[in-house]
Amino acid sequence: MKLLHIETSGVNCSVALTDNDTILATKAQNAGHFTHSENLHLFIETVMTTAGVPLSSLDAIAVSAGAGSYT
């Protein structure tokens, strides 16, 4: 099961792609302030490209819940 993980509830912006228990790619940044709107789409593109996995093959997307700037 290919799962895209998105974390935006704090100042850390991170994206990861897993296939079952295997981490295929990750991208994260903690700039000390909120930069999610500038970086999130780029992080997703980088992770998917690095792993060589098209978005259409994702089985699910997991998004953190929180009071962050982007959630």
C-alpha cells in the first residue's frame, strides 16, 4: 500500500512516501517559521519523483491534524 504522509501542523513541513513498511522517500524542512504554502507542493513533487512513483498509484494520503498554518 503506497501512502503519502503530510505533516504541516507545526513549523516543520515534511512529506514522506511509504510502501507498506518501507520508506521510499522523504523531504522535510524546519525553517523556524511557517513556510508550508511555499514548500508543500514542491516537497510532494520531489518525494514522488525521487521514488519514481506517480501520484495516480497512491492508495491513500495521511495528513496530520492540528492547528498549524496550513491545516
